[in-house]
Amino acid sequence: METIKIALAKGRLADLSIALFEEVGIIFSSYYEKSRKLTFISDDNKYELILVKATDVGTYVANGAVDLGVAGKDTLLESGVDVFEVVDLGFGRCRFAVAGEPGIKLNQFQHLTVGTKYPKVTNDYFLDKGKQIETIKLNGSVELAPLVGLSDVVVDIVETGTTLKENNLEVIESMMEISARLVVNKASFKTKGRKIRPVIDQIKSVVDAKGSVTHEA
């Protein structure tokens, strides 16, 4: 039997995604958080779970190695992968923001340098605003960049803002809200649509129902 392959990011996103799949009857009893295994078969043998690095989920889906995936909107935007984004899952919610030292205004810089893990997102954002910038790609703690003079400001994901405050930085400009998304391979959506679309519909119903409860509360 041909399985539907699902790529998930290792860690908390995988745990939240698996809990969501369980709500629509897709159970991976063999999965547990500290396992070193990277693939798991569902209890009904219809689905195969594949654990990958968060930044690789979109790549696996876009290239047809898997049919479905759950990825953060941040990684989808940065990679620019060609997939169908079918459901906003609502968890992993945070935002992209420009941050810097207190009192800084973006228009005070003639030549703005931005430290970030997300150069594509950053360049696209400022290009839309008609502002030319120089991006400095960083892989570690971006908060250091303005503190040591490497960049004027940073672009990063902000959830609570605690890390910024502890490093004497603040949000200068909020860019966009992001969250986890269910994505599907374009070819799979056509060739395996009879199997995949009911899963998408069920997940959307669960997510919509949770959203309604939260809104009413």
C-alpha cells in the first residue's frame, strides 16, 4: 500500500503537529519525543511520518520526497519553496520584527545595515518599502549585532520580546504575523488528491473549531 508521507520539524512543532493529526484519527503510537528514529508508520499503515530539520520541511515537500508537511511561515518565506499552503494551523504564532537600541528611528540611517537569519524576508520587506539596505547573514544570536556595531538593527522572530529587553533592545517596527502552516506538494495534490484532500479538510475543521472557541472565550 502506498503511504502518504508527512514531513515534520523535529522538536515542539512535531509534538504539536502529531497531537493535531491524532485529532483527525492519524495515530503514530511508535513516535516518542526522545527517539532517535527519523521515520514512523501510522497505526493504520496509511501514513509515514518523516522528521527533518525545520528549514528543510518545505524543500522535502516542494521536491516531492513527501506529500504533506508542517512548517513555520518564516521558513517558507525565507526558502521561497513552491508548495501549496493549505491551512494556517494557528500554533507557533509569533511575528517578524525590526529591532534595535531604544530610540532608534529607521529613517535616521542613510545606509541601513540589518543583521538577520532571514536575508530574503528582510530584503523583500525593505524593498517593498522602497528602502535599500545591506543585510548581514547571521546564524547565531542576532541580538549581539547592534550591540557590537556589526549592524544598525536586526530582523528576527519575536514571541514575547523578553530576549530583546534583556539585551537592551526594542521592537522598532512589526513586520508580519507568522505561524505554522500545513503545506502540500503540488503534484501530490493532483495525483493523490482523493486521499489527501479529506485530511486537509479534517484538519481545517479542527483548527477552525478551536479558533471559534478561542474567539468566543
